[in-house]
Amino acid sequence: MRVLKIILSVVAVAVVAAVTATFALSPEVEMVVASSVQYRVVTEERVPMPALIPQPNSVTECGGVLYLERGAKVSYGDVELKPLAHYVADHLGVEVVNGEAAIQLAYDPMFEDEEYCITVGDDGVWVVGGGYGGVFNGVATLFEMLPAAVYARNLDFPVALPVCEVSDMPGWSHRGFMLDVCRTWMDKEAVKAYIDILAYHKVNSLRLHLTDDEAWRIEIESHPELAEQGGFRGGDSPIWPRYGKWNERWGGYYTKADMREIIEYARVRNITIVPEIDLPGHSLCIATLHPEILCNYTPDTSRAFGYDVRSAFCASREENYALLSDILTEVCELFPSEYIHIGGDEVDMSQWRKCSDCQDLMREKGMSSTEELQGYFMSRLADILAANGKRAAVWNEAIDGGNLATSTRVYGWEGVKECRESALKGYPTVVMPGQYLYFDMKQSKLEPGHDWAAIFDWSKVYDLSLASLDFTAEEAAGVVGFEASFFSELYASHNPERADYLHYQTFPRLVAFAEVAWVNDDARDGEAFYERMVVHYDRLDAMGVAYRLMPPKVVYKDGVLTASTDDGGELYYSIEPEGVEKRYNAPIKTPTPAKYSFVTRRAKAHSPVAAVAAHFKTITPKFDITSSMPDSERYSFDKAEGYGRLARTTRAADVGDWVMFTFEAAVKCRRMVVATGNFQLPRFTFENGYVEVSYDGIVFERVGELDCGGFVVEQPQRAIKCVRITCTSRGNGAEWVSIQPPTIYPEL
């Protein structure tokens, strides 16, 4: 019967073609005939099964090719699947019908919720799942089986699919991503665009980090000032600007209508939006608007020129719980998610230790530690959520006080140890240790990003498994899945109007994560995965993702400089000091290989700069730091003078304050980087200022303005004796300025 149906299908197409060729049909009739041909199967032909990520449990190639024709349609077997049918049709550029179609979406009650099966054959293409999530997962795999143009919504028909059967289900129920929209504002359309990319990779949870010290991003109707004022920083906003964008009023927030649109957009794509209201710490923004939430003591604000930097809710004030009840009740009403994330991380508990009211409460409740006080605070919030039919989700520190019920979901970020401990205590645990899954970390030493957790690329992500982390069977039983994250402090100073920095930091690490979070497998073959991932690059290109390519290999031997790449990208090089980028076509003969640097590009993607080691070499000449501001006893200037650590001043900078680097002997170099602020993070900076250099230590020449607290002196014509940075703005929202040692590149 199967063979007969295939033959009849082919015959029907042949008959239609013959009739169309023989008779002069009217345009209307021609259109009807063409639209009636939705697909055809040719048993004699073959097309290879494309590389799939995540790798499905079962792929059976049956032989033959199904050609989807331009008249193909999409049908849904249940009204709940109608939005998904339109999602598919929109990508393919075809129609949706509730009847016979080339692509059928349907449920099978025998399947698990996210389990699916794709059948391609004489009955067309069937995508069947146990629930909505299962059907969507099948659609995501079907898209990978189609040409990459499906992601750009410009398929050329006919489209060839291998006759096959693909069966799969996830090994983990939670496959999440956390997006920090607080430190760097991303509007509704930007969030939706990122949701699209997450959905293509079968991520099923997106946690939006909506509040923090820097902003409040969600409308609360009972307290409209939180978003209307707290959604913006700088300019006339009372919220201090941090991490860039210092000289303008910048930001935004999501109205409830915006968020409902985002929630529904994500739901169609099988993604649950989980809100995070970060409490009781990380609350400087709301404390700036409502200082009455803070603890009962008068802080010394002189180091910050009167700016109160306290960031934690007072745990003893009943008024605070009433305020948070207002807020969380509205959040519960807005978000359909089972869990509401209420934070619990990095609380500055010294504020509670200074507060007589908090100390009285601790004595009253018999508490011996501020961790127990935090547990009390978080349990009060969990009770508010429970009264609204929700469960609490928290960062791992929140369970240290021992107050939270084991129905609380714990996100283990600090490390593997904390994840294992949480799971062993019986909490449903999301594994997301920073050293593996914080995608704001650097991918190599000289690239942008943080480095406090680790420096890693996609390969470390791909090696992740519970076995590799030494989870016992009992600990593993408490794990519900994995979550990757992107904190956006650095995004604000990397052209946040475009998605390039977000994409570069998260892809292809998120491609590796997609398989780790889907396939419950202890053994991984990174080399085989890389081959599949390079094939996947075509899809990322079609999605418009500005991902990171691996650095090209650069070799210098026998006077010849060669570069190579294996990812299908195009190689370019530039020569210092000119810096003009040229296409690399052949090995380069040169006696000065260190002057050359290479980069790979394809579509929006690019690699980091690669070169011989001498190109990146730095020197550490002796120097002294002097300043109009005293240095910290703990982080004294000699820390930076040793090139090993940051130094700190004892206060923020005022207009006219300065820092000067004076070298024991004038330094000849091709480039010198001087900076205020933390390493790789524009915080604790001179937010505005200018830079001067002196070649004799007496006469200074102004060479430029600070950019994110730092400046690069390029190709100085003479040896530099001193560099001086002068501040032109007051304060930085903190109690000190960080000072980095200079980074000096020798002449080549």
C-alpha cells in the first residue's frame, strides 16, 4: 500500500503536468491546478539527512525524497495548534488550512508532553507530539531538515526532504536562558527577536532579569513610579547611570501590555517567560525612589558625595512586606509561569548588622546569623507568592538560612558545589554554574567579557554533564535541568542599539548548550559536534546571528606567515600601523610577522583577532601612580604598580580630580592603554574626563577624551614619561575609583 500511494502521487503530478501542457487553461484554472499539488515523493532519489542539533534519539532514513511544492499547506489537528501552524506557514511562505495538507501537526496522547515524531513519506510530513511543546520541538527539528533559508523566510520551492522518521524527547524538562534586560535596556522587539533564536534551539524557558540596582523594567500599576522613573537612568532621572550611557537619560520599561505580548509571543514558541524581581539585595534602584525601605541607621555618604549606595531592603520593616505584596501580586497576575524568581543573591548583610531594628528582630526570632534573617525575608515573599498560586524560585544563597520549603526552585550559579548541595537537600535545582554557563564571561583572554568565573568558549560548555561535575545519583535526582545566562553590564558600552555583542557572547556557546540541555548523556564527542556545528553556521547566518567564529590558526615558519580556518569563513589580515583590512589569499613572506593580525568573517559572524604570540606581547616597565585622591589601605596604588591587581581610591572622583602614571624611564611603545574602572567592566570609573601625555614629565599634551573610563594612546611619536587622566564629572554612584595598571605594547 505504501509503494502504491507513492506511485499514485507521482502519477498524479505527471497527469497534472501533461494536462497543463496540452490545454490552454485560463489563469484561474492554472492557479487551482498548481495549488492542488502540495508534494510529491520520488523513491529513486536520495538526499542526505542534514546535521541536527540537538542530536535526536532516533533517525531512520527510509530512502526516497519528498518534494514540498509551492502549493504546500500546513494543517493542524487540534485548535490549540493553530498558532503553531501559522508559525510554520509564515516561515515557509505557505497557507494554513484545517484539512488535507502537505504538513500535518497533531497530538498523540501516547507521547510524553515534549516528545515528538516526524514522519516524512507518502502521506506527506507529519509532526506529532505529546503536547504543544512536543509538536513545537518537532517543528524546530523539521526546520533544520529544510534549507537554512527557512529561517530567513525565503525558501525556494520545490524543497527536498529525505523520506525518514525522526523520534526524540528531551532528557531535561528545564532548558533555560536568563537575559539581563536591566543593566542594558532591550526593548520589546529586541526581546522577541532573541526569543526567536532561543526557540530554534529548543530552549523552553526565558527568565527576564527585570530589576536590579540599575533599573526597574516592569510596570507596576499600584506603584507607577517604579518603572516610569526607575526604568531610566542618567539625565533628569534620580537613578545613577552605570556601565556606560552616562551623559543621557537612557532606558525604558515594559508596560503590562508589552509584557503580555512578549509572553504570548514566547508561548507560541514553547517558551515560558519567568520574571525575576531581585530581592532583598540588588535593590538600589527602588531604594533610590523609596529610601524608606532601607535599614534604620544613618550611613556615611561622604565618600560618594551624598549618594546613598545601600542596596538591601530592611528585613524588619512590615511596611516593606506590604509594598512587596503589592508588587508581587501584580507580577503573579501578569505572568502565567508557575514560578516567580525573587532573587536572594549577593545581599550586603552588613546593612542588617548595622540596623538596630533588624538586630531586634533576630533576637526576637532566635536567629544567630544574618543568613537566617535572609531566610525569614525570603519565606515571607514565598508566602505572598503562594497566596497568589505561585511558587518561589531563588538563587542558591537564599536557601542558606534554612527557611524555604523544598517546593522552591533553586538556581545554582555560584559553583558546582552549591548545585550539588541544593539538589541533595531536596530542592528542584537548575544547574547553571558561572564557570560553564555564564555567557557574559570572556571566550579568550583578550576578548571582551568578565573573567571572575572562568574564560571559556563553546567547547567547555559542550563537555558539561552531571557526571563530569561528579553528581551522585541522589544529587542528580534533584536536577530539573540547565540554564545559561547573559548578564548585560558590558552590553551597555558595546553598541546596545544592535544585537551584535549579545549574539557574539552567547553564540555558538548557546548551540552547544542546546545539546547539553536536551541530551542527557555523560559522554560527548566535541570534535564530531564541531563538525555538526559548522554545518549549523549556515542556519545561524540565515537567522541573522552575529556569532563568534573560532580564531584562525596562524603559523610562522621559514619566513612565511600562513593563516587557515575550517569554518567556511573568509580570512582577512591587516598590518600595523596602517590597520587596513585586506583579503588573505596566499601565504605572506615577511621578516616581521608580529605586525600582522588575522580575522575570519562570514555573514554577520567574525572571529577574535589571531596572530603570532609576539603580536600580543606586553611589557611592564616600572612606574608610580600619584593622584589627587588618597589610595585605599587594602587596595593601595602599589597593587596596580605591580601589574597584578587593581588599586582603589578612598572616595569617588570630583571635577578636577586626577590620576597620573609616571614611568621610571620614558617608554617607547606602539600602544598604551590607561584606564579607570574595574578590569573589563566600566564601573568605579571617571565617567567623564580627558587624557594628557608628557614626554618629559613637565609639559603635558591633551590627546583625547575618556571612553568608558579608559583611553588608548595609539602610535605615540616619542617615548612617554607620564600619562595623566583628569575627571570632568562628579561622582560615579560608588564610594571609590578603581585604577588599573597600564597595558603597554612594545614597538614591533
